[in-house]
Amino acid sequence: MEVSFTIPDDIAGRITSRPADLSRQALEALAAEEYRQGKIHKPDLRRLFGFETSYEIDGFLKAHNAYDDFTLEEIDQQVATLERLGI
């Protein structure tokens, strides 16, 4: 699917110094927000952006302040696993 929209030049100039990058910026912002809302997941990000490693995905999420939400129960399970492994 292709999506297009119009932004006044003066606003576009404030959003980015390189207009050619504006489409990518918009796609990244949309993808990060949809990830935060749980509508897309890491495999979707891999497909959207062609990421080859989980480090690239994690770097993208970090750059967009989109972090995984863990429950207290999940954290407790991870701590218990680390303790069991002696880490």
C-alpha cells in the first residue's frame, strides 16, 4: 500500500533538513507508534525496514523510545532464571 500526504513547505523545513528523508521519517514514526500500541511486532519491523539482526531492530526501537513493556511477573521470572543459572 502506498500512502501520501501533503505538508506545507515551511513546516516540512522545520521537521527535517533533508526533504528526501521525510518519507522515511514518517514511516519510522508510524511504525514506532504502532509497535508501542502492540499493533505490529519485531518481525513486522524486520519486514518493513529490511533489518537483518535483532540488534538493528533493538537499535531502531531505542532510537524511537519504543521499549518493550514487561510485567512484574515477567521480570521476576527472568530474575529467577538468571539466579538459577548463577548469573
